[in-house]
Amino acid sequence: MTVIDIPGSKSVTARALFLAAAADGTTTLLRPLHSDDTEGFTEGLTRLGYGVSREPDRWHIEGRPSGPASDAEVHCRDGATTARFLPTLAAAAASGTYRFDASAQMRRRPLAPLTQALRALGVDLRHGGAEGHHPLTIEASGVKGGELTLDAGESSQYLTALLMLGPLTTEGLRIDVTDLVSAPYIEITLAMMRSFGAEVVREGNTFTVPPGGYRATTYAVEPDASTASYFFAAAALTGHEVTVPGLGTGALQGDLRFTDVLRRMGAEVTTTAEATTVRSSRRLSGLTVNMRDISDTMPTLAAIAPFAGSPVRIEDVANTRVKECDRLEACAENLRNMGITVHTGPDWIEIHPGTPRATEIVTHGDHRIVMSFAVAGLRTPGISYDDPGCVRKTFPRFHEEFADFVARTARP
């Protein structure tokens, strides 16, 4: 058995940073993720006037319930959570001018449902280029609150940002959601808000968030379930056994449900209170699976799909087209370059069995494309990448850690 220590969750770290900044007191985060995305987020907080001090395995954030310092310019890099959460945090300030911009990649990604919602709440928000995209400027004067209708069918991060804003408003928020993708991420948000002292009432697709702010706390960040998917898939593909501690029955992240997909394909999965273990005989069956709620793991499944005994069809993943790249087409493009038969539609991809040949993976600067096809490389030696370094976004040491994993599983 190989035990893998996975870095902290990006999603949990980003939410914890927002909540800690808004809380009354100093919050300590245990085992937060160190990556380009989270460094961009902490840099943004610093520019907004929040105190952030970092030790190797714990960060301390001095909360400012009154909101950010007046006037700041923030560059959000490639981080979607940074680009969506920090403007929302800034909007709650009593006064101030806040300018946000991002990388060319992040400028292409949509913001419109969120910025329209903020405007509906009375926030003075202007886009500096294309409407609904970065850059943007906020002239803050606090947020009263009220009722909203939100389409979160493109990204659950829009809803998360508004839910976390709710306790910072003077009257609270009531949000009616017409469509929601990646719903388990909202459960992460609600659970974390409770840990920081804010309780949200959910009735179907209506969320009621009372005012009242947040309380500082000490918060342990669990390992990243999306990152764990690569090692679980590697176990299923190679016939080895992999255990990831810290992702057990009480884990917040819905992406741990990727192991259910592997179980349906023939892997054996054991989940205890402390850890999850995947083992396999290397023989995988094809399947049809809806991955709407765990779409960040779609590339992981796509990369190992050619090794299944029958076609793998992944459905309801239209939102993967507006991630760091069009992930659905990126997977199809690379698999076809490997000689695999692939069919796609607006929200689905079907991958047929085959023997992939080595090729240079076209990454489109997307960390998940690199890490997913690294798993395929376990049975297709010679795979390379046009931008291997883009893994710094969420897992800077991925290549070293994955090579160590391969070496450990190769030992007799």
C-alpha cells in the first residue's frame, strides 16, 4: 500500500481566506495550500490592507470586519476564486475605490452573473474592457442586502461569493438560484461559513443569509480531493493500492465522489473516517456517467478512459468549457493526437477503448490537463507537455511528487 499526502484543498483555502479576512479577530489556517492561486489570493488580501503572516504549515490572517482599507489595486493572476471572491469582499467596504485585473487567461473567463448580481445589490461596479469580464473597478459604499435571482449554471463560485457576502450586508441576503452546477461546492461553502459563525438557511434552491459577520477561528484545511483524483486514478489504472489520509467519510469536498466512478469501473474503494483507499486489478469497465457535480475530475476520467474495456461517456459537463481552457475540447484534442477515437457534443464526450501512443500534450496552460494526462502516461511512456510548469497553479511540486509515487509503486 502507498500512502500519499495530498496538499491542502484550493477551494477550501480560498474560502477560508475570505472568511478569515471578514472575521472579527485573527484566524489561523492549518495546512493551507501553497500554490500560485493561493499566493495570488493572499497577495490580494495584503493589497486590500489585511494582515497576513505565513509559516510553513499555518497562516495567520488578521480580520477586518469593517472591510478593506480604502483604495487598492489587485492583480488576480490566473485564480478564478481570487478574481471572483476578492471583488465581492471589497464591495462590502464602507468606502473605497478598488481596481481589479487578471491574467489574459482569467480575463477570458466569465464574471457576468456575479457582477450583475452585485449591481442589483446597488454596488457601483464598472468593467474596464469587455462587459462581464476583468478588469473591473468598484466604488464601495457598503451593501444593504436584499433579494436576488442568480443563474449559477456556469459556475458555483458566483453563488459562493454572494453567500459569503451575505453576513457582511446590513440586512442580509435572500438568493433564489435558477440553475446550479457543481452543487457539492456550495455544501463546502455552507459548512465553512458555519465554522466561522454564520448560519445559512436553505430551502430548496433558495438561500437566506442573515447579517451578523463572522468570528475568527482556527481552521484545518483538508487535502484537495481534485488533486487526490490523479493518484486514485493511477491506482485504478496500474493495479496498485493508494491511500489518501485526511479524506474520509466526513470530507467536505464533493470531488471525493470520483472514487464512486472508479468503483463503477471495477476498482475497490474503502472509505473510513480517516482516509480513502483505492485498489484495482487494472481491468476497468466503461460506463456512462453524469459528472455535473464533480466536473473538475472530468479530465482525470477522460485521460484513463482509453484503457477501459468499453466506451466511456461523460455527460452534463458544459461548464468545463469555461474553465482555464475549454477542457472538454482539450481532452478530445489530446486523446485524438494519441490515436484514440473520441466524439463530443455541447456537454458530453465519449471516448473509445484503444492503445494510446505517446505525444506532446497540448496543455492550453491548464494544470488539470497536465496532471490528468500524467496518469495516462503510466501506461503510455513518452508523453510530454508543451507547458509542464502550469501545475504551479494548484500543485507546484506535482511532477516531483508523482515521480516519487511512481518510484514507490515500482518497488517490489
